[in-house]
Amino acid sequence: MEVCYQLPVLPLDRPVPKHVLSRRGAISFSSSSSLFGCPDPRQLSQRRGAISYDSSDQTALYIRMLGDVRVRSRVGFETERGGAHPYLYVDFRILHSRPESVGPVSARKIRRLLSFQRSLHSSRCFRGVPPQNPLYILDDDYTGQAKCMLEKVGSWNFDIFLFDRLTNGNSLVSLTFHLFKLYGLTEIFHLDMVKLRSFLVMVQEDYRSRNPYHNAVHAADVTQAMHCYLKEPKLAKSLTSWDILLGLLAATTHDLDHPGVNQPFLIKTNHYLATLYKNTSVLENHHWRSAVGLLRESGLFAHLPLEDRLRIERELGSLILATDISRQNEYLLQFRTHLDREDLCLDDAGHRHFILQMALKCADICNPCRTWELSKHWSEKVTEEFFHQGDIEKKHKLDVSPLCDSQTQTIENIQMGFMTYVVEPLFVEWARFSDTRLSRTMLGYLALNKAGWKGMVQEHASSGDDTDPTLEEADSDILPQESHEL
């Protein structure tokens, strides 16, 4: 078990305890700052994560992760970055505010239990601070149910939300750790179990839990879907352990540290990430670089030759970059061309890598191909995130991005358009490549879910709500078919 220290949310007038400074996400101050009761500056710029205080603005607190993530705790302009938009420094804690009282912080070392949240609960207990929402340590019944679910992790009807509850918000760590053992990757690559778990914990923590959609549960869901695709006959008999390792790593980290807004938003607000990556696959590049940072920090592959480590990082980036939705048609056309020519040869490493890219793309947007209950839940979450971005854009008088205006868009219309023009074309081609029971089941669920959303669109239209008539006419050539438990 890893030993860690609690990093509390402190008001700006409270001294920062020494044990906070010793975390891998450390705190530093400008030379003129003594606000935290720490008059001596601390230069910790080499740390992976750092928090810095700008004495020119006593309401500003900056957080740096991997050298390219910067969030400001209050809405305003940053003096050292000209041209930046006020959005860049919106405090997500304010937007999702939950009042919380924080008592004195002790220097006691807190042993991590099964999740970061439970570590937080434990540290408060040691300090004698009763939490507002008590979190209880999982008992044997919950642990046993989670283990039973993992025995059916290859089922397409796997309920990731239930699994997340049973693991107390630890679904990504538990599921990925289980899959690494299931595929024998720990033995094949001689992975240190402690380093592996430490890496997965850091990955889970670096997903922003307050994102309604792009959070660790989504990453766990994509990882579970990727496992289902890796089991498909064509892939199971052709993929190497190296391919499986990369596929699972890419699925686990593909949206790492997602800010909850899309690429066009970052570009039009002159976000420094957009500048850093030259407005090209901005989010995907950030996810990739964040994943590489955690791999290096954890030392998971430190025992491998340098050439192998660099190859893992390079191919991991190629997989994550393929999830850029703005390049959807490019990958789809290439996939369709291969299928038309029947020239895909999975004995070729390049072709296997391309299939992994397509599998990850399918896993990333497979929600409409799940059961209605799961699909609808995911649809509500992603729409909430879209509308939240639209609210930020309205607040700062920006043009509202497509699909993000809650006053003109509905969840039904958004889902109908997404299924018709993005999801269905991709999964039809995937079914051509892998004509299996799973592919037929996914297309069956997709058709049923489209029919469900279309019924809601028509119901709203009959009640006088504004709808997009073109979406009402959009339909699939795929007939709903009976689903089977996999």
C-alpha cells in the first residue's frame, strides 16, 4: 500500500503545513509573498505538480501539472499571459461549489486505503473533523460483489456505474489492475505490482471527478469495452502481449486530465494548451503527455530498455491521438478502404496497430451501443457537460459552441445526430471487419436506442417543442435485433 499525505483545500490565509509541501504536487511562492505564513520562497519548479501564489493578486492561486496545466482559482486576467481569456481561470471548485469546513491539519501520515476519497475521510477522522458526507470502508459484501462482477468483465452488459459504487469510486484502478493480471501482463513484462497500482491510482486521481462525463468512470467504461474488443476472435488470435498492453494503457489514459470543455473552446479562448500544441489535437496531445508523465513518475517501465520505453510512449501517443473526433472521417475512410480492398493483414505490426486505433475509437464512443439504461445515463452526463460549457460561454459573452446551448438543443436531438452521423458509420465498418455476435449485439442496441430517442423527439414535436425535422427523418438501415447476454 502506498503511503501518502492529505492535501486539504486551504483558505488563502491559512498556513500551509509541511507535509503538504512534501507531496509530489508541491507548493511554491513568489519571492515577495508571505501570505501563507511562509516568508521564504520555495523554488520547486521541477516537481511534476506545483501550486504557486502570485503576490500581485492576492486572490490568485495557480496549479501546475506536468508543466502544461494551469488553473486559476478566481475569474480574471493573468498578468503574465497577454491575450488570455478570463475563462482560463474559472475556478471549477466555485462552479461546482460544495461548502466544506476544514479544521487544523496534522502532520500525521495517512495510509491510503482503497481510494483517495476514503483517505480523505480517514485523515479527517484523525483530526477529529466529522465529514459532511461520511464515507464508510467497504465491507466484505461489497468487496465480494465487486469481485463477482469482475468475473463477468467481458460481458457487454457490464454495468460500470454499479461497479464504481461497489468499489467506492475506485472502478478504474480495480478494473484495470484486474485486466493486467487476467492477461498475464504483470508476469510477461515483469511489472512491479506496487508500481502498477501506484500508477493506476495516480491516473484515477488525475481524472477530474467533477466532470459529468469525462471522468475516471468513463475511462473505466472505455477500458472494459476495449477488453471486449480484444477478446474478439480476429484480434485474440493475432494480437501480441505488447499490443494488449498498449491497448489497455491507451484506454485507461485516453482522456487523462480532461478539462471538461472541447478543443474549439480552448482555441477560441486562446488557451495556452492550444498554443502549445498549435491548435492540433489539443486535448489528445495533452492526454498523451500527461500519461507519459505518470508512466515516468511511477517508474512502471523503468526496468525495460530505453528503446522499449520510448516505443511504448510513442505508440501510446499514436493510439490516444486517434481518438480525436475531428479526425473521425480520416480514420473511417482509411478503415473502409482497407476493408474494400481486403488487404488487412494482422500478421503485420502496422496493421495490428491500426486495428487497435479503430478499436479504441469504437470503445471511446460505444455508449449508444450499450443497453438503453446505460446508454441513456451516459447521454445525460455528456449533455450536462456540453450545456455546462455553453453556460460558461454565455457568461463570458462568447459564441456558444454547437450542441452546447441548453435553450436551443435537447438531449434527444443531440443523441440522434451523434448516433446517425458519428457512431453508426463507424460501427457498421467495425462489423464488416469483425462479424461476430458482439458486433451484431452492438448494432442491435444502437438501432433500439435510436428508436427510443426518435420516439422522444416525435413526442416533443407533438407537444409543441422545437425540434430539428432533419433528425426526425434520420434513420438507420440496421434493423433492431434481439440482444443477447454476452
